Amino acid sequence: MTCTCGYSFAKAMLRRLKANKKGPPFKSYALIHNDDYRRVMKLDAKVLAAKTESTSSKYVGTAMTCPKCARLTVLMPRTSRKVVYAREK
């Protein structure tokens, strides 16, 4: 995925992995819609307690801050629709 300014989150992550460093080279946050919050917490508790596969990831989106231009790129939960927000000047 690429920011509007041209920064590639995927390429930065691959470079980081090749250098054997942990964590992303940019700030990243999990987003959960208010209506799905209780469902996500219940599913996560089940995942931690069970040995079988179960997931709540379809209810969780991602927000990433571009280290180059400070834009916020959001991947919406369930749809993976990309939304980009620019910093106010």
C-alpha cells in the first residue's frame, strides 16, 4: 500500500524485515467500530482461550501514520477500503 506522497508501507516493512528488526517502521493502530467493539472483545477472549482457529480480524481496521508526510491512511474494517486524511496546515 502506498501513501498519497509516494511512501510505500509495504516496501518499508520488507526492508525492516530484511534488516531483522522488529515492529513496523511507521506508527500503526488497530481500529474497531463502536458497534463491533463488544463482539471483538468476546472473539478475542475466545481466541486466547481456545486452541482452534477463530478470528475477529474482519472487524478490525488499521490506521497508519506516514513518516514522510504525516498523513493518516486508514483501512476500514470489513471492507479494506482505503481512506487518506491529510494533516491540517
